[in-house]
Amino acid sequence: MKTTTILLMLLGPALSTAYSQTYRDAHIRYEPVQLTTDEKEVLSESLQKQHEKYDPAEQMITSTLKNYYQYHTDATDGVLHQTRGSMSYALDLLDLDDPKRAAFNYQQRAFDIIRKTISLQDTVRANKTYGIWPYYLEEPLATKKSPADWNWADFLGVSLLDIYMGHQQKLPADLKEMIKNSLIRAAESIQKRNVGPGYTNIAIMGTYTTYLTSHLFDLPKMQDYAAKRLQNFYEYTLENGFTEYNSPTYTRVALDELVRMKDHIVEPEARKKIDYLYDQAWDMVARHYHKPSGQWAGPHSRSYSSLVRPDFYAILDEASDGKIKLPYTEKRGEVKIRHEIPKKLLPYFLDPKYPRTERDVLKVDDPQIIGISYLTDKYAISTANRSSLWNQRRPFLAYWGTPEQPHYLQVRMLRDDYDFSSASFYSDQKENDVLAAITFLTNGGDKHISIDRLQEGKFRAKDLRLRFEFGKVPAAEMVLPETTNAPFTIETGGLQFSILMYLAEFGGMKGRWEKGGNADAAWVDYVVYAGDEKDFDLSSMNAAALGFAFQLTEAGRRIEMKEIVTSQQGGQLSVKWEGLSVSVPLKPMEQPKNL
């Protein structure tokens, strides 16, 4: 039986009546949104940027695209109206809803946006896209050519839950019914899709959405589904950890969604699982935090930037109750998500022990994925033993510098200036030494690891290159080797980065070294091909692989890149150097397991 607990007597008459009721039953709880003065200031500042993008004619906020590429949209240029962004804007308007600040009626604008955005959801149960939204008003699901993003059921569902639970007293009855029906459709889409526990952030977000929706609207079958989904994710994580491992983007999303669970799910057994998962996510962050540079050391399963976003420091400040002091100007716009670092993990942020190696089994079944992070008081260097060079992966990453001026080194494989997902990365690492090899897949992705796979190893390109990218480093500090296989050393920031290319095979083509840079980074590239656009066929090549040895030391130390020993047998290349070893196929192949 659902009950409403009246808190007036406990909380005192000074509390506003809008905040006086907390809903609670045996499984969930929620209460009206009540922000502090500081939180209102942060949200008000964030909203100013959104007000400027609001289009009253369409009752949505806009996004301006220019030479844009994204897997799930056909649009490349123009002004488009966002669904997810509009719903988030409506939620923020209701959360702030301060008449003293407003030049317009926040509530009415929010209601208009919610109605309009809900109207763009697919409501036809027979459709494959039932329950989800397109990215943009201008790109209806029925006519778009790019694949739909089923995650929009999860993302917009979370915003609708925040609106429904946090603003019960404000919502008109008809709009409340619209939100209820929209949430059920989104939750049904999530249940039908049934994402596995390996898709970490969506596995958590979908669990939250189905759990809350099923209990809010008394849907017994969905309640059973959500409880089993939480149990499955918990058991999977106990054994495997987070599949989207060590992700500055999606570990943060997971943490946010676990906080929502902690705020709204009260059933005791479910809470034990949620608390465990929350601690495990923070454990990953803590062990990979590099205090000297203020960066989140790799390897990263998914990330959209090689440097942490500025608001990461604000989160650490808040989550440590002010104990972690770092320079930041960007406060977090999501003011209702309040994190707390488990006390046992604070030493990793406040008084870390260096040097040390963090070794993580990121995929437990064979062939295992192993992550290595070597952290010192000068730098951090990290690798994954097997991964791809998709633009969201960071299987080779180094950091140095300070929180005010951080630097990074990332290895990339570029096809026409975009990261080539069919390039696979293998490595072995011991402390500051790395032995690496890059091979190619005949059925791997182009710009995405799965959406735009190569057909029979064929692709077109006018440029193909391996890049050693040095973030926030002047181009003048880049040097080139004398020959393809000669060792060379780049000195910057009081450190020496030594590289030796021991292998450069790509269908018999002869490459060359180049250097360059822009305002954000400098680089040294091994150019496999540059010229007129032409066809490439990986399946026809007997050998296509690149390999390098790498050593990172403090400046001034004498470096000798010792001999690298290679051998071939049955098309397999085996490499040994400094006690490290790598074995890879020379000929491009179909994608193997766990890559």
C-alpha cells in the first residue's frame, strides 16, 4: 500500500509547504525539489546560456551544427531543435522556478516544452522505435537514414522522472497524465531492448527508469523485470567489474545514476546492491586519480576528451566536503546530484603513494583485457593490453604537468583526420616501458566500432597515419627520427618521451614521418599514405601492422633503446623487448573476442 508521510511536525513550521511532503512506500521515495541559495545561483547561471537557445515558435531549444558528425543523425549543418536538451531545459526551469529572477513564466515555458517534446516520442506500439525520440525535431524517426538511438528512452526517461517526482504540486493534471504515459512507453522500450549488464551506463540508467516507473504506476511485471535487472547487473559487476571501465564520461554517468537510485530506492536489499556499486565506481576513479596533474589516468574505455572536463574538479570538491581543493571555474550544472567519496578512498586524492602500479582485469574471460596504470609524482602512463583505437577509447595515455596546466600523450590512428576504429591496439607494460603493436580488422568499424563496419576490409581514404599527440605542448618541441626505424626522443615538461618504431607494414607501402600542431596539441605522425583518395583493401594485404617501443623518464637521464627481438611464424608476429612481449597477427583479420 502506498503511503504519504507528512513531515511538517518533524521538520518545523518554517519549512515551505511545497517541501512538506515526502512520498514513500516499501520500495521508493521522492519529495519536491528544494535547492539551496548557492545551488540556485549555479543553476541560474547555467540557464542563461539555455535561454538564448530557446525558440518560442517551436517551444524547444536549438543546436547549431557545423561540419558535424555523429553516428545517430543525418544532420551535419544548420540550426536544429533538440529533444533531450529541451527536456533537460524544462526540468531546470522547474527546479529553479524563481519569479524574482524570471523575465518570463518559468513554469509555463517548461510545460510548453514538455508537451512539445513528448509529442515527438514514437507512440505506435508496432514500430521498432516505439517509446524513443529522435535527436531533433527536423529528423523524425520514420524518415531518418542514420540508426535511431535507443538510449534516448533512458536519457529522456530520467528527466521525465525528475519532473514527475520533483514537481508534483506544479504539474497540471493533463500534463501529469501525459508524462505518466510517456514514461511507461519509454520504460517499455527499455524493457523490450533489455540491454545487457556490459553496457554499464545504460544498464544502470535503464534499471533506474524501469524500477521507478514500475513502482510509480503499479506495473507488477515491470517491477519484477527491474528487480531482476538490478540483481543481474550487481552479480555481473561482482564478477567482472564495470565493462565500461575507468571512463571519465560514463563512470561519471554511472555515479550520477547510482545517486539517483540512492535518493529514490529504499527497498533494503536493493539499497545494499546500489551502495556496493556506488563504492566500486568511486574505487575506480580514486585509484586512477593522478594528483600531480589533476587528471584521471587511463586506460579509458570511453571518453570524449583526453583531459578531464573542468567541472570534474568541482565534483571532487563537493564529494570530499571541501577536502580536495583544485582550481576550477566551471561549477556543475546538475546541482541535485550530490556525491560523497567513500572515506576509505580519500587518501588516493589527498595523500597518494607514488610510484605505484594499478593493475585491473577489465575483462575476466579469455582473452582477458588488462589495464595497467603506472603513477609517479611526475607523470602517469597507462595502457590496455588489447583494445581498439576508436575515438572514444584511450588504450595508450600519459599525463604530466599540473592541474592548472595539464598535458597528455595519446596514440591515435587516423583515417582522413578521424580516428579509425578498425585499428586494434595491443600492448605490454611494465612501469614506464611500453611495447605496443597496431593491427587491422577486415570487419571492424570505420568511425564507430559497430555502426559503420567495413565490408570485406574495403575502405576509401586520402590520408592514413599513426599519431603521437602531445596535448597542450608547443609544436616547436616536436622532433622527427632520422629514418623510419630510428629511435627518437621528445623532451617537454621536464620529461623525455622516447619512441622506436620497430615495425611499419601496410600492404608494401612506404611511409614517412611528419610533425605538426595547432593551438591545442602538437604531434609526430607516421604517415602511411597521403594523396588522392583511393581504395584500400585490407583483406588482400598479407601484412598490415605498426609497432613501437616507448619509454618515459625524467629529463636528463641517459636513454638506450635496447634491441627489439622479433620473429614470425604462421603469420603471427612475436616481439620481445625489456622483458615485455607482444604477439599479433600480421595479416588483417576479422574481429576476435574481447577487442
